[in-house]
Amino acid sequence: MKNIGQIQSMSINITQPLTFKIDKIEFNKLCLIVGQNGAGKTLMLKMSWCFSWIANYFPVSAITNTEIDFKKEFQLVMDKSFDDQNFDGKIEVFFENATIVAEFKNGEVVMLDYNADEGVIPNNLPTFMSKETRTFDTFVKYMKMKKALGIKSTFSTFTPEEMKKVSDIYKIYDLIFIERMLESMDCHMLDKDLKEALKKMFNIKHEIDQIIVDYIDCELYGVNLSTNKRFKLTTLSAGEQSIINMTLASKLL
């Protein structure tokens, strides 16, 4: 069976709150998007994530025989991904084995159309790592926020009320990224290549063999198994945290 596949191309025609039109931009397996500030790079990445996320809902609904209000779900994703979600326009996203077309009027999803090859299955969940989640300091703040709100469940088990509380504070792509990373990092053993790379790039006092997520104290620890010592990952520099975080994300998600 084949999955939806990666995005092949995208067409954007937005008329509000800004004019942003791309007749067709093609994506390769590895893309480097460059441009001046305000050119729309982040907008394209966010749109790619939103459409990739909702694309999985359609085959999941068919496979599980579950009724899903696709427009409602997509509306939530869009509303929780942009500060000023008042788009007018039309966006078409072409995956390898599926196509999604959406039209917006003052931020409302007025049309959502999905076409796919017969029998396609969902992709792996898309990952969007924004600049707000580059360091582990954000992870710790997120855990403290959940603890203060009395939320012990994870993203997949959030109640509607818990989801609203969390998504009112964090963009939905950020909270999903953090939740998935916390779950994947807990007790994760770093491979030899990553440890060697960290030695070469940074002067880290303690070699990290394992990462521990402490949900009680809301901390992330790096553990050296030979000395049985641990230290807070937030004590590393922003550059060190970012390198470890991005490398782990590429391996774990």
C-alpha cells in the first residue's frame, strides 16, 4: 500500500491580509527556501505543515470508519497556527498520491476538497520545528505550564478542554512538536556518532549518554552513565541545545 507521500508542489493565491501569489512552486526531497524578511518563507512552511497534517485525517477516517468534520478540524489547525488568521484566497497542495484544495474567506475555511489514489494510507506525522522550540528551555517552560494547569495527559489523550487551554498559549505545531519530543526523548540513548559530533563541535564538560525527562520537577537531564552523573540540559548554551535538539528531532520524529 502507498501513503499520501510528500508534497510535490503548491499553488498559493492569497489576497488578504496580504497579497501573496505563487502559481506553482515545486518541492524536492530536500528544499532550501531563501528570501528577504517578509517574503513569505515561514508562511509557506506553516501552510505546508497545516495541509500535511489535515491530509492524514482523510485516510484515517476511511480506515477506521470514523466520521470526521474535516473543515472543522482544518479550521482549528489554521486558527491555532497563525496569529491573524483572516486569509482570503485559495491554496492547492499536490502530494505524490493526493491533492488538497482549500478556499478561505476572512479566515473561514469555506471549501476543502480532497482527492487521492485509491487505498492510500496516512503519512508519518509531519514535523514543524519553529524558532520558538529550538532550545530545551522552551520544553521546560511547557512542562511547567502543564503542571500549573493540572494537565497530566499527553497530546493524544488531551480532553477538548485541555486542548483549548494549551493551544490558547502555544501554537498547535509547537505544542505537538514539544509533546512528541518529550515522549521520544525520555530514556533515549544517544548514538555514538552524535556523541562524537558533540565532542568535536562543543566543549561540553559531561559526555551525554542518555536523556531523562523529569515530569515531576519539569526538567530535562543529560546523563553520563560511566560516572552516573546528570546535569540539566538547559545549562548548555543555546547553540549546544539547538544542535542536540535538531539532531534528535531528525532521528526520533
